Amino acid sequence: MSTLFGLNDVRPEALESARIAVLGYGSQGRAQALNLRDSGLDVHLGLRPGGSSWKEAETDNWAPVSVETAVVDADVVVVLVPDMAQPSVFESVVAPNLKAGALLLFAHGFNVHYGLLTPGTEVDVALVAPKAPGQRVRHEYLYGRGVPALLAVHQDATGRAQERALAYAHGIGSTRAGVLETSFSEETETDLFGEQAVLCGGVTELVVAGFETLVDAGYNPEVAYFECLHELKLIVDLLHEGGLARMHRFVSDTASFGDVTRGPQIVDSHVRSRLKDVLTEIQSGAFAREWCGEHSDGAHQFKDLVKADLAHPIETVGQRLRERMPWLKEAS
């Protein structure tokens, strides 16, 4: 069983005088940088001059510098630029300026695990992956709480990689909720599988297929939208709050009976076999090679597929119905 670290396991002084360079100011970059600063750590932002996030950073009272300037003399370099941009940024800017003994930190193990970038042997390499979007990472910190995180050490050149990574997790608030020890391979492969098979790919395909089934059978598209997409949040919230037990407690007996008798007919042996196929593609590196090749070729197929996704009738129906739900705008 993996180790679960908490407040009593961390040595905050491990980063007490460290210079931390956070590269990137997207959802996670902004949240983590602000949390670290509010925790009293010495944080510097490395961004692309003139980039879209530069002005936002200045609005948040940062004085951003170029990535190269941020990396020089940094004791911790946190790479939070997008996955596909990381190899070129690392090779051209980070690696030449990374000092020996520094901690190179990631929030996702994709590029290290698949060998798309190779850190030198003289640095620590670890990941701290908060299990929530950046907005939630920031929100929970401001309320004196934190979101759970995964922690993994890929390379321990100094003998202090885990200690420093855990202190970083503490700085963003995650030791308040618990930090689970894992590996780069486990974090990467399970993360990709969750996205493809359940959280994004699986859920959206099931929603659309359900919508199409009802509409093709002659039911009103608006009613189909409510049943197959709108009410999904109600169930997901119950699952998130208390697992299967809470869902069964708060849905009707009719819904619960339909769940346990018809659910296995949908996710049958064929679906389970395809889930294993998806996992095998991830484990073998086939998916990573496909995605990297698609990206380097201009991502034309990817863009076309997303465009087709957004042109589906469920989007037209949903947009019209959501205009009558003012609470959705309030939530954003």
C-alpha cells in the first residue's frame, strides 16, 4: 500500500531559503505560484515575454521574467507549461541553465516517463500532481484547506528529492488533505487512462450515444438533453461526495435497480476488453507516439475531430437550454 503523507511528515524548512522558479501561468501555474507565495516561499515566474499570461501575472502583482532568467540560480524549477511544449522548452532553455543539485518538478509525468525529455543525472526529478483543477487548488488553499496530491521521485541525485518535493506539496496546501506516494509510470498511465476511458472520452461518448438513441427513437431533443447530459452532474456530485453508497442512498429505488441490472449490460465484456486495449496502448507508449506525431504534424486531425464534436446537435440544444439557467453563469 502506498505511503500517505500528511502535515506531520513534512519538513517545511527543506525549501525555506530555496529560490523557486515556476514556468507557466495557466490554471495550475497560477494556483500553485500564488499558494507558494502566500506560504512565504521565494517564488519567481518564468514566462514568455509578451505572452498571454504575462499581463495576467502582472495583474496578480508578479514581476515575471523570461524562462531563462527564472531558471538561472533556481533551486527548484517547476515545469507547468503544456505537455507538448515541455520538450522544446526544456532542451532549449531549461537544461542549459539548470544548476547541479536543483529539483526539477513536474505536475504530470508524461514527458519524463515516455523519454521525451531527459534530465541530467546531477538534478533531482520529481512530480507533485494536485488532484484538482487549478481553480480548486487555489480555492481550497484560501479556505485553509487543500486538495490531495500525488508525489513521485524519478531521480534522487541529492538524497533530498522526496523531502523537497513534499515541502513543495506542503507549500501549495496539499499536505492538509494528504499526499499519496506513487511513481512516474503509475501517475502517467493512470492519468491518461482515466481521461480517455472514463472522465473525458468514455463519459462524453456515452452521453452523446444516449442522446442520439433517444432522439432517433422520436423523443424530444430537449428532453433527451436533460436526461443524458444535464442531470449527469447530479449523479457525479453524489459519487464525488460519498461514492456508490451516497448515490444509491439519494436516487430512487427505481433508478438504483436500473443501475445494478442495466449498467452491466452497457459496460459488458466487450467494453471491458476495449478498456484493456486502451490501457495497453498507453502502457506500450503507442498513444504517446500517436499524440506526439499528431502534434508535430500540425494537429489537423485533432482539430477536425474537436470541431466535429462541437458541431453535434447536443451542443446546439444544450446552448439554448443553458441560456435559461442563470445559475450556471453565476458559478463561472
